[in-house]
Amino acid sequence: MQVALAGLGLVLPFSPAGVSMLLGLVLVLALCSGRTLWGTAAWREPTAAIGLLLFAYLALHTALAGPWTLHGLSAVNKYHELLFLPLLLAAFSVISRPQAFLGGLAAGSLAYAVAHWLTPWAPQLAIELAQKRISAGFCLALSAYLLVHERGRLAWLWRLIAAVLALTVLFRIEGRTGHVVLMLLAMAAVWNLRPGRWRLPATVGACVALGLMALASPAVQNRMQETLSGLSAPRPDASTSTGIRMALLTNGWTIAAAHQPFGVGYGRYAQVHEPVARERLSREPGSKPDPAGWEVLANNPHNEYLMQLACGGIPALALLLAWMGAAALRRDASGRSPPALAGLVLAFAIGCALNSLLMDFVEGHFYIAVLAWLLARERRATASSTTP
């Protein structure tokens, strides 16, 4: 089990196929372990329990709203990582060296970062990595934050790797999600690691320094120019990702507002989106949308909160917020919020406003696996502090 979880950390930032295979292996090992994992009562952890409720709700909602097709099953399957949270939490709770997962994650993240620096000499690799810029920026920024908070004799190594990951996000990845998450987590890290009267000045200084570095980054400059261009356009522009997001958000709000309190169904979003998009475009002068383009066809609004509200209605959004809130409100044995866990939830909460992160495979599984690892660590710490 320990080797499987270390391997999971290794492939977590970049390989959906590897993640699927290793989660399958963890499941098989869990079934073979019998009562060992069952005895951890991982499903009683509030975050895991609410996650199971959210999955049960969207599965039942899809069964009632339809369609009863492979597409409907696929819509439910996109959230299957919610089922793996209690399993991974139990697995991390019973292995002897849970830090093996962090070692795998550090190695995999570092290798992924190095690949981004090699793209000037590997054009095909550059094309492939550009398609994964959102997940890459998010995962590497979070990995850097986790490593900065590690202590012990290898703390210097973890922080060195974290610096490489942060520089990679800033200078080699053109993903706004990663840039925003990295800036917020960097300030949170300084705030956490510099207590006392120097906390605020250090945080402000870090913010200024990172801002100057970001302005010197071609990757950040390109995204800023594209964002400003998209925001200043008279109508959403198909040539910019900002224009795409604005149009998808507009259509998503229209769908959500018209289908409350229970939403349109997770398997019907694309079906409902098409006429809404066509009707909006018909009111725009000179609009000639591609019938098969992003302006017409979309299966999500690129915002997890809006996705839940539009598809599952108010109950789904409430469950999502409760699920995230349960992790954010987790306290350690001293009654304080664990910095690594709080930063993880903060990054995910911000990312969900920019993308459908729980629905996206890489980001969703990354968050679930790291969340399970951190929760298991807190459970161990709490148990050891209460043991006489």
C-alpha cells in the first residue's frame, strides 16, 4: 500500500492514466486488507462524509433527471474522486510512512517542472504541455506550498524544490489559475512562517517582490495582455480565452437562474446550453458563430460553483460549500487551523471560481489525494496528543 501511495504522488500532477491505475491498485489492496482499513472509520471524517453525500446527491439527481445513457453515467463518473476520499484517508491512516506520498509528489512535480524548462528544445513537448497549462500551474503551485511547510532535516531540500516549482509556474506556464493561486499561496506561506510583529511587513514585502517578478515574466505578461484584451472587447471574442470564459459564464448564469431550485441535471447541461447560447448570439449584431464552436457547444461553465448551481441546483451548491467548509474549519490538537490544509482549501476555492476543478480529472484527483493525506496527518497528530 505504501509503495502504491508513493507512486500515486509521483504521477499525480501529470498522468491521468497513472492516477487511474494506481487508484485501482489502492482499491484492490484495500479490499484485500479487510478490517484494517474499515477500522479507521474514515467515512466519519466530516469532509469525507459530506463528500459522499454530494456524490450520492448528484448520482440520484442524474438518475431522476436523466438521461439514462452512457452520457449520463459519464457525467456522474466525472466526480468519482469523491468516493476515493475516504478510501485514501483510510489508506494514509494505516501505512507506516505516509511521508512517502510527499516524496513521490515532490519527485513527480520536480520532473514535471523540468519538462517545462526543456520546451525550447522540444517543440512537440511544448505543444503537449501547453494544453495542460491550467492543471500544471495549479498542481505545481500547490506542491510548492506544501513543500515549504515541511520541517525536519530535509526542510532545505523541500524548499529548494518549492522554489523551482514556483519559478516554473511564473516563467514557464501561461496559466492564469496557476499564477493567481501561486501569488495567494506565497503570501499565505510567508504569513504562516513568519509569526510575530514582522508577519505583516514580511507578507507585504513578499507580495511586492512576487509582483515585480510576475511583471518580469513573459508568461504572466502574455496572460495579462490577453485578459485585458478580452475584458475590453465589445463582445466575447472567440480568439481569447477571456472572451470564452465570459460567454460561458453568461450562459451558465442564464441556465442556473432559469432552472432553480434543482437545476437542469448533470447530464443535460450541454443540451440546455446550446439554445441559450444561440439565443444570446442572435441578439448580437454581426455575430456568425461556428455551429460546432465554443460559443454554442459547452458541457460546463468553467466555474465549479456555477456548475453545481446550474446542474444540481441550490442543494448541490450548498453541499459543495459545506464539503469545502468542513476541511477549512478543521482544527489541529491545539485548536488552530493547520496551515497546509488551510492553504490547500484556499487554493481549491479560488480555482473553482476560475474552472470546474472538481469535474476536471487532474485538478480534482490532485486535491482529493492531497486532502486525504493532510487529513490523515491531522488525525494521527490528534490521536497521539490524546494518548496518555
